[in-house]
Amino acid sequence: MTLEQLSIFIAVAEREHLTQGANAVGLSPSAASAAIKSLEAYYDVRLFDRVGRRIELTREGRVLLAEARLTLAQVRNTESVLSELGSLRTGILDVQASQTVANYWLPPRLLAFQRQYPGVTINFEVGNTSAVAAAVVDGRAELGLVEGSIDEPVLASTPVVRDRLVVVATAGTRTTLSDLSWIMRERGSGTRAVFEAGLRAAGYDPAELQVALVLPTNEAVLSAVRSGSCAAALSEMVVAPFVRSGELQVLDIELPPRQFSILRHRERRLSAAAGRFEALCREPDRE
């Protein structure tokens, strides 16, 4: 059974006239008759009776007419949904981001996307870099935005903006590595991974640091550093207000810049919503 056969059947059934029904769908009477006879033969059912010089629906034909109308209505609804998805009048965007990206860089872009495509539902979750990458691998998120690099062959990673990690402590704190106590992010955090890689590049062993506390969010780390004499490596975006106020100082420990990157699965086609949002994230910042 094809949608064309159903359309022909409905046109003929509604008019109970073969020629008029055929004209309504732009076919010859013989072509319309052949389509209906093909349905009847394949399913071994009679859809029309000839009564005098006219045709009328059989009981089976009346049942099929109701079902055929419902089927074509659903097809039209599906076509409408596809059209709206393509133009982003509706849709769903599943995106996850690691904490620094999620809290400081991404919100203005999510807002800009929502204003441009108000019919799209945004499902947004925050996790550390490893958790975000796993979500994209598993298909729970189409896009992931993370700090640092990800070693996962099925993921394509595209840099979107550079960030700078700085080491901060309260004013007057001792500034040599051997003297400092540290507040660290958890393993799996992009911030921690970039910080430890920077130490190794400078000839230091991260295992020798005096770690006072491991905390799962940037905000918790920042709060602990502000209330004590420990140091931490955090994004410049996170600490900027406290450095400007003089509450925190940036220590003279140079760390390499890092990238914020957008992750997608190499083998999955992005939805229209995800494709537009990825393009928006790749646009340069407008200062």
C-alpha cells in the first residue's frame, strides 16, 4: 500500500465517482481504477460495488475510508513537523557543558539562541569534562562544551575560544609551590587536567603538591580559597571580580592557555537545532 493509492481511494470514495475522483488527484480514470484494483487484489477485499450506473463503498470500503483519512492526516502533520524542524520553529537541543564554560562563557550564547529560535526546547546539563564527553559518546547530548582536550576517537573536537588558568590565593599568601596548600578540583575536571599538565611542562610533579581539599565545583573551590590561606588554579573568568577588588592575588606561576572546545560525535548527523547552535558557538566574540 502506498500513500498515493490511499489518496486515490479517498478521492474516489468521497465522490463515489471514478472519473471525478481521478480528476481530483490529476490522474486518468484508468490509472485511478488500476490503483484501486491493485489494493483490492493485494488485500483480497472489495472496496466498491457498482450499483446501476454509479459506484458506492462496501462496508469494508467505509472502514478503510475512515482509516485512510486518519493516515493521511497524520502524514500531513508529520510533514508539518518536518517543515518546522527544518526552519527551527520547533525542535530540541540537548547540550552539556563543563562548569567554567557553563557558568561563564555559554549563558549569553544560550540566550541568543533562544531569542532567535524561541520554539526550540533547550535541555542543558552541567558536569565535569569527562562526564560531558561521555554524554556525547552515549548520545545523551548532541553537543558538549568542555575545557581542555579529550582523548576519545569517536568525538570531533573544535576549539571555540581560548581561556587562561591563573593561580590565586588571598592577599599576602606565600607564593612558592613548595609552601602552598592547594584546593583542587576532582579528577575528570578539565581545570585540574590542564593545571597538572602545566605543572609537568614546567618541571613540577603534581603528586608532590600539598592538597588540603578536593572539591567538585569552581564555586566551592573559590569559596574555600577566599576563606583560607590555600591556593587554587581557576579560570581568569571565575576569579576576575575578586582580583579586581584586591581580595585575591594572582600568583606568579605561569600556566599555558587552554581551549574551550565543542564536542560532537563523528558518526552522528547533528539535528538542525544542534547544527545552528554549533555555528553560533563558533562565531567570534563581539566585544
